[in-house]
Amino acid sequence: MTSKLIAPSVLAADFANLQRDVEMINKSDADWFHIDIMDGVFVPNISFGMPVLRDIVKHATKTIDVHLMIVDPDRYIKVFADLGSTILTVHYEACTHLHRTLQAIKAEGMQAGVAINPHTNVSVLEDVINDIDLVCIMSVNPGFGGQSFIEHTYKKVKHLKDIIVRNNANTLIEIDGGVTDKNAHQLVAAGADVLVAGSYVFKSEDPIKTIKGLKEIIA
Ligand code: DX5
Ligand code: ZN
């Protein structure tokens, strides 16, 4: 059994104090940096791009988990590899030739992730599950932090876990959106490996303590 991981979403950080917030994550019990890249086309919001990621990577001492919410992600695979991404996650809904995209991500030395929107059934990933290092199940509609968790997610996690086990795959299950102390335990019990948490961490009074609390819940 691998240990369960927490990935704070930098989207909820204070961008005017980004170095401070990156160092907070370095110091904390968090495992990964979750980085949300939005293009204003695939999702109705624009977050930040390459120059900001470059500066985050300069200070970050943990795994860089990049979640691309962009159309035509193939155009930017090399760029994100060069910037220092450890994991590059593309959206199932944005990839016509998903298998090819996954191979291209791995060819650049990164781990390959696939994110699915709330309306997408996990069964569509069965034929490529052995090629995927991480599936990111969106538990809110992508585009914004601070939304509330969609309860149907638990069922999706169990279904995906079953597909992974049946295919003898090593794929990690990540949950993204509305994660708090209220759903963390049940998500992990259903089969989740990585919990992304944005607002719950950064809007709390003591983010280091909040991360520690989440780690204790999922231990
Ligand atoms: C949503 C992003 C999430 C977001 C999560 O489109 O992919 O990573 O930052 O934020 P919270 O935890 O606030 O829902
Ligand atoms: Zn995300």
C-alpha cells in the first residue's frame, strides 16, 4: 500500500507573496505542488502561465504536478517538460488521440496524467489505463477554486479503482476540487491516492497545520 498524498493547489495562493507560499508548502507535510494552467478556452478562466511556473519551480523542493486545462495540450508538452514538470496531466475531453499524447508526455521524461470532467465516465479510460500514471478525477467543474465537492465522485473513485485492479495497473487516483477534512477520509477509503486541496489549505488560518491535519486524516 503506497502512502496517501496531499497536493496543495497553488491556484489558491497569494500571487503577490508567491515565494512565501511556495516555501510554506516546502516546509509543510504536503507531498506535491499542484499547478493549474487554464487557457480561457477549455475552461472559462485564465490562471497563469509559463513565467509563473518557472519561478515556482525555482523555489519548490517537491514534485511538480501540472494540471493542464487547455485545448490542444500536445503543443506544449515539451515546454512543460523543460520548465521542470514531474507529472503532466491533460484532459481526456481535450485529446483526440489520447494514447499518442500519453506517449509524447513520457518521451519527454514526465509521468503522464489524464483528468476527467464530472460528466465523463471513468470507463472511457479502460483501454489506456496501463499507459496512465495518474488519473485526476475532477470533483468540481474545472476552472475555479473554491467550489463545492460533487458527491457522485465517491462512486467514480470506486469504479476507477476496480478498473485499475482488474488491469493490474499502477495508476494513482487523484481527486481535484472541493477537498476538505469532511471528505478526505471517505475519498481515501474509496481508493484515492492523492488529494488536491486549494482553498481549504490557503484560506485557512494556519495552512501548515491544515495540511498536517489532512495528512493525519488520510494516514
Ligand atoms: C479547479 C482546479 C483545482 C482547484 C482546486 O479547476 O483544477 O485544482 O485549484 O481548488 P479547491 O480545492 O479550492 O476546490
Ligand atoms: Zn487542478
